Amino acid sequence: MKKWIVINPEDLVGVALTDLPAGFAVELPDQVLILSEDIPRGHKFSLRALEAGEAVVKYGMPIGHAKVAVPAGGHVHTHNIKTG
């Protein structure tokens, strides 16, 4: 069973399909991303570092903006993004 998904190739976030622990290796086409935090099922994680104010892209569309810098592999949720 797949444990995560990237919905659109332009997305900056992946989605956990099951609870993922910090240290989990996400194998992307061009790199292996190590999650820096626990990611609950259904929540997003950053595929690369995001700068404060940067658009967060999911479904190939901006869904909001990062309120603070988010490291690659970091949990992306209401605590650090503002919906658009």
C-alpha cells in the first residue's frame, strides 16, 4: 500500500495516506526526502523548503501561503499556512 501521494507534478506538498513518522524516507523521482516531523494521515508535508509568504501549491494550484518558513519534509497544516 502506498503511504503518501503527490497529486499534481507541480505540487509543493505531498499528502500522507497513513500516519508517517519523522525520519520516514519519501522517494521522489529526483531525490529521497526525509520527513522532519511526524505527519498524521491526511495531512500535508513540504516537498522542499518553503519561504515565509510563499504560495503553497496542491492540486497544481495555490491553496494558501506559508505563514513561516517550512523546512523540506516539514508538516504543512493550519499552524503554518494561511488559506488563500
